[in-house]
Amino acid sequence: MTNPQIVSSIIGVVLAFTIYWLVRRDHIAPRQALRWIFVAFIVLVLGTFPVITDWIGHAAGISYPPIIPVILGLGAAIIKILLMDIERNKVDVTLDRIVQKLAILESQIEVNEASRTKEIKK
């Protein structure tokens, strides 16, 4: 095993244990943790067995196979950013609806208080 293989294998194992620790401390939800465990597994496997990357590159006709993990990582990052934007949009819409409902409720309370005040004065 060469030095880069050892380093990338250690990174994969440390990433997996970090995800496990974050789940145990409730810093990350189990649903997201499964994705990160998958990423840690891929880093561990491709780091330990770089021949897999060479084989995939040769089969796909890619002349420089080490670029494959970089391209996959960038693709995964773009997808993750897109999913984060979708989730943030959902939260923003929900928050806007809550604010609108609160405004309606406050308006109704003010109307009720005004009508009570008029009844008391009569």
C-alpha cells in the first residue's frame, strides 16, 4: 500500500467515525448521515484501491483516470447545493405562510378587542 492510499484510507475512516459521532450527538440527522457514510465509504474504497478508478477510466475511455473522483465530487457538490437551495426555498415559503397567518391572527385579535371595548363603553 502506497502513502497516498494510506492517507486516503485514513481520511475515509476518520470521516466515517466523525459522521457517527455527529449522529450520536444529534448534530446531524440520520438521513443526511447515510449520505455522508456513503461518501466516506467511497473515499475509503477508491483510496485503498486506486485500480478501480483506473479500470473505470479505461472502460469509459478517459485518458486521465484520476480526474474521475474530482468530477464526481464536483457533481455531488453541485447536486448538494441544489438540494440545499430547494430545502431553503421550502423553509422560506413555510416561514412566509406562518408570518401571514400570524398577521391575520393579530388583526383578528385587534378587531375582537376593539369590539369588546365598544361593548364595555355602552
